[in-house]
Amino acid sequence: GTAACSRVSSHAKEIVFVGCYTQAGSADPFEETMGGVPHDRTKVGEGITIFELKTGGRLERITCVSAGPNPSYFCISTSNRYLYAVNEVDAFNGMEGTGSISSFKILKNKHGKDVSLAPINQKPSFGSIPCHVLPHPSRPYIFVANYMGATMSVFSTKKDGSLGEVCCVQKFEGKGPDALRQTSPHPHCTAFRGDTEAFMTDLGTDEIHRFYFDDETGILHRNGAKRELMVAKGSGPRQVLVSKDGKSLFVVCEMASKVEWYMMSGGEEKEFKKTETETQTKDSDNNSNDAQNTTRSRPHGHTWTLQEERSCYLLPKNWPKSDDDEKAVVAGNKHPFVSSGSFSASKPQTSPRDTFGDSKFFGKYNKGRWASCVVSSKNGKILYVGNRLHNSIAVIAIDSQGNLQVLQRVSSGGITPRDFTLSQNEDFLLIANQHSHNITVLALESDGRLKPQPVAQVKVGLPACVKTILLHNFS
């Protein structure tokens, strides 16, 4: 990592935004059948909390901005001027069966605050329980995955940051073998390779949908006969990450606690005529635009192949241990929900109590498998993947044989590490631990490994998303 003292210039600040759940019991697949992951239910989130990341990894709270119900995930525009947050609910302004998406302007030096958010506008997400939003790499669009609505929506964005019209709504069908988690499609995450090839994970059908994106009309098109990438049945693909060179896809399978590796091979660009079926998948209000562009788009002729022997299981081989194993409690915890307790950056603890989960207890929860987020180092050589229930971050590298290898597993410093991000200089990993209501900051070694002792922790109710940006021109 880069030395902390040279993190940013004197006129720039690294700003941290944290999304949350404002409603108890949200986003826990074990809630109805098992009462959910035990935690303090008297605490919920209040909105999008804003911090400054200071020297040494300390987080200094700036403000908290109300962002509607369950602003559980957000993205920041490529200009760093606007923020788009989902509202992970199933009704909006009297409309059932849809959540919403909210736009904000990022303000600097306003109202006595270094940084704040000003609401711009709000739109229905065209599907219930939106859980992910992504900006296009270069064009004015955002992409929303509606988990329970089984749709992916594309919105245009305007120069003032406001949400424009919905350009396209893709509807999905199917199911998987798991009777609890896979009774219908569950779009979860979108990623881009270049400007026109889009991928979307479907946790409910064990597919990664592949699209050609027309960046002039904002329409997604199914990309030929081999448009779907399949994972093992019951794996539940949650997130997809495109490698830095664009030749690999890394897919986190939530229900199998695995990272699957797909590699690109061959293929030429071919002229693409859109079919009547593909035209109908688009929002009906915009069908006239589609008719005018029947031959302009070109699909991607290459294919993606699963490298099964190179994939990686995230958890220890002995996890979870059997119910009658008296040594099931990991790292000396007496209870599976021990937090790291009070933490003082000025008085660092020499031996923090790890929060690896109790396998004896968590074995009842999908065999202790509940993977979450994946992020990559800027050089593409290291992946960081979250293990909920085990409450750890797996650090993964590509070994000399070209396989994915777990270098280490480090406690997330809390319960249910749902999301995390690297700081701008890659000197810290900031982790949102949903069920312990805290953000933990871990420092990085020069080789990308994590130092297990947290350098800072702050309290946030039900944190669910964390991202950082560098803002300049502070006086």
C-alpha cells in the first residue's frame, strides 16, 4: 500500500459514502424460515452516512443524509458529481411491485458541511427489491437489478444528474433447484466489458445473462444463442467482476461460496439483426426507436468458457464442522455473535477477538455458505471476497500454475460483511458489517494481504454498501 501520509493532496479529500437498511429484517434469506441472523434489532440505518477517510485509516463522520427507505446500494457517476441509490422496497408512491431509484448531487462546502447530498429526483425501478445499480462506463445511463421483480432496468441520465426516462426493461424467467432461494429469477449485479458487452448475475436461475448494449438507444439485446453463462445448479451467482485485461470473468456464487473463473475465447464481430422477440423486451414506450436501428448494432462473437479446475472455494475445508463437534467455535469465541467490542484507534488492541462465525451454529444456514462482495486490486492480481456467516474476507491471488489460491482469511471485524471497498490508494479495505452495525477498516500489506488488526471502526446502523471517491478543490 501507499504510505498513509501521502494519501491525498492538501486540497483533496477521500470521502466515504455508506448506504444502509432502514428497515429491520431486510436482505436476510434466513429471516422467514429461521428468524434471521441474530443481531441487535433495535438498531437500523438512517440514510447515507458520509465520512472522510483520514490519515491512518480513521473515519471522521461528516453527516448523514436521508435517502428514503432502504438505500442499500448506490453508485457514483464517473464524474464523481452524482450519486444514484436504490430504495430496496416493493412499493413506490402507491405502486405495488416496484422499488425506486433516487438521484443526488454531491455537494462540497455547502451548509457548513465539507460534503453533503442534495436530492434531485426519483423514479420507480420497474421491479421490486432493487439491489444493485451501476453507471455505464462512458455514456449517460444507469442499470438497475430488481432482485424480486426479476427485471433489469436501464435509465438515461441528464446533464444535471437527474434520472431521465427508462430506456429498457428486461424481464427474466426460470428457477433453480433450491426451494428457499431459487423459486424465481433474482437479478443481482451488472458489470460491463467495454462499452457494449454487459453481464448480469441471476442468483435464482444459476445464470449469468449476457447482453449487447446499444449505447445510442439505451437498449439491451440478448446476445445470440450462447448468451447465458451457466454455473453449477444451486450455486446462486451473486456478483460478476470483469478482469482488468477484459479476458476473464470472476463470478462469486453466494450459495456455494465459490469464485468461478470464465475465460474469453475467439469470435468475430458479426452484423446483428434484432429479432421481434428482442424488440418486445424493451419498454413499450420506446419501440419506435428500436425499429429505426434494426441493423446498426453488432454483437460480440467471442465465447466465455468456465475454467472449473481454476475456480476457488472460499471457506476452510472443515467449515462448517459437525453439530456434535465441541471444538466448533473458531478463534476462541464463546458465542457466534461476538463483536470486536469497543475500539480505540489511539489504543489499538494487541489481540482483537476475531469474529469468525460459530460453525456449529451456522452449519444450519445453507451449510454455512453465504458469500457476498468481490473487489479487485488495481493491478488485477488480488481479489478480495466476503464470507458472511464465517464473517471473513478471503484474499485470493492467481498462483504460478494459473489457479485461484486463497492466500489468507481475515476476520471482517464484525457480523455479516455484506460489502467492502478499497481506498483510493489501496492502503485500506473498508468493510460494511451489516449485522454488527459497524464499518471496519483494515490496512493492507505491500503485497495486498490484509493486516488482521483493525485500524479503525465506526458505528453505522445496518450498513450495506460502502464506496469512496476523491474530491478535489478543498480550501
